[in-house]
Amino acid sequence: MLSFTTLRTLYGDLSGNTSADNLTRCSYLANIEQRYLLQKFFNNEETYTITTVGSVDLYLTAAPAIDAVSGVLSYAWPNATSQVSVAFSDGEIRTVNFTKSSTAVTWKNGLVGTKFDLTAVVAAAATTATLSTAWASDTGAYVCQFSDGEQKTITITNGSTALSWAGGLSSAVADSIHTSVCSTKIAVGGAQTYKLPADYSKLKTGTLTIGNLKWTPTEVTSREEWDRLNVFPYYADIPSHFFIWKNEFALWPIPATTGNIISFNYKRRIPDLSIADVSGSAGVTATIANGGTAITFAGTTLMPTNNSVGESRWIQFAPTTATATSGDNLWYQLASVDSTTTATLYQPYQGDTVTASITWTIGQMPVLMEDFQDMLVWKPLIFYYSSIVDNKVKKAEFQGLYDEKLKLLDEYAGTKTINVNLCRKTNNRNPNLYWQG
């Protein structure tokens, strides 16, 4: 296998130019080539699942006031980050932003409140008014908005029509007010949109599992068609259509039930090759047991990360005769680097138990299969000898190496499996066509 560091070193040797600028150029070109080959010859698929968010009643810690654009849930949102249609207790509907594991909710456009009629227009400088019908909600101080936009905190008493506030009005206003009579209860409709994975490139299929039913909705390809579907909110468990917009996966009808599984099968983007090798030898101990996956290091510091599978980082324990234990010289993928001195393998280690100071290397490997990783050196060298240095002989030499591997890759990628048949090849000739049989 050719790690990121090995690729750069080999390119520098073969180009005869080990300057920092030239090695950086190799990194760019190798990453471009790897993405191209993966896109052309491999599915490069990933599956990501989340659950639907259906209709449910939730509670805020306080009733939202008029003009409010945010609130606080009584407990953290347990579902995926999403935008959900919410009906407040006074009937106003907003698209509200919910964030996973957070109590904060936000929405655009402040709450307008409910309209209440007065018995007459209210003059400038007035501090009182009269409702046309008695106040049916709780007694309290409510933020109210008059027809000209001016707001006052008004004392309103249950069963009374009298209104009063401090400080006269700036101007005469119409015979109505708006105020929020919301309670802390909010009716959360189903979440229609769901965030796509961070490494999403292109969706292949999106399915929804409802009990034993696995349903694949039909894609909507234009915003115009999607808007026609969503003239009004419509809820159902089985969606007929989906739409991708701004890295979000939207379903129609809106899911009515919480807990159904959405599965995204998609082509993923891969991290750039950028992490230099980390090596250890004398005085740097790596400990791992035969059949184990946990590695402990001493005398070195690793780069902490929890996404090593995506980064494609691997470790190799070199064979040695200088110690009682020896590595098996195979490369093992790291599932995670858990701290600066510990890591976990993706699959169990098959060599001798390692407890001594033997040579080991951690390298970031191309996602491209190891038999074709040298192509990530040949293609940058073709560019180098055709644009940086004019050398037609060298260019043709590396073009030939690249084309040979490209042909093998094309043959290899034609099927996902290898059929090993050790039997004698069957004679398919028809003996009736030959006079001697």
C-alpha cells in the first residue's frame, strides 16, 4: 500500500524535484485523480439512516410573546436536526428550526398574535380602551400591538372588557389590537426535511421503512413541481415523492409518525489525502495482543480523531528478529484514534502479540484499491513532464505505465466479484456438426 507520504516521496524521486511546491502539487493532482477514478470505476457508496419525526405535542418553558422569534423547549430535541411545521396554541403556524440535543428553537417572522376588537378607535395619548367582548383568557400583563405598530404592555383582567396601560399612545389607532394568547403548548407537525450526510455527493436511492414495508418514493426534479405538491400541509406515513434541496432530503406527504427509518444510499465524498505518516521504532512502544483490536502507544503522540475510517488511516507492524515478538508486516485499518496514545483497529490483529519496541508506521492510504494506488503517482508525473518540465520521453514513459494500469482497472471494475473456477474448461462444440463426431 502507498501512504500519502510514500506517494509524495516517490513522486519527488521520479520527478527529481523535491521542493515543497512540487510535492504540494503532487498532493493536489493525486487527490483529483483518486476522486476521478473512484467516480468512474467504483460505486463508492455509503448508507446513512435517520428516523422520521411525526406529529407530537411539546411544551415551551414560557409562553411566547407577540413578535417572538425563538423559544426554549422543556426538554432537549431528541431527533435529527430539522425544520418542522409548528402550530402555536393561538393557531399561528411557523416553520421552526429544531437542533438535535438542544432546547433552543427558532423561526422566521415574529408571532403576530390574535386580533381583538375594541368598541371604538383609540385617540392619541390614550391610556385606556374597551374590548368589544369580555377577556376570556387569564388575567395578566400582555404585550399588545396597535394598528400603527406601537406596542404597550396592557393589563387585562379575566371576565372584564377594560384595558389600561402606562404612557399615552403616540398617535390615534384603529379599533383593534393584536396580542399573543399562546400557552406553552405547541403542536409539532411531522418533519418534512432531513439533513443529508456531511460527506454526501449524490443520492442513489432514498427509502423509508414502515414496519415490514420498505418504500422507495419518486424523485421530484424541480422546485416548481415541489411547490405545487406543498400547497397545504398533508400528513401520511407512506411518502410518494422526495425532493433534494440545499443538502436536505424532503418527503411528501409529510411523515405522520415518529420512528420510521429513512435510509440514504449515496455516493460519498472522500477526505483529501493530507495526513503525514507517523512512525515509531526504538524507544517507542506499541502494544497489541494477537486477536485484539486495542493498541496502546508509549513515547509518541498521535493525532486525535474519531473519523479514521473515513480518513483511511492504516497501521503496519514490521517484522523483526531483534526482539522476541515480531510484526506480521500487514496493513490494518484503524477504526478510530481514541486519544493521543490509543487507537482501535477495524479488524482483529493476526500477528504475534506485540509488547516490545518494534518498528511500526501509521499512514493515510488512498481509498482507491492498493493494486491501483501507483496511478496516483503516474498521473501527476504525466502533468509534470508535459507542463512543468518539457520531457516527451518521460511523459510517454509514465503515460504508458498509467494506461496499462487503467486498462487493468477497467477489466477489474467490470464486476464486483471474482469467479475462481479450477475445473477443466467445458467443450462447447456440437459433435453433430462433425462427420467424425
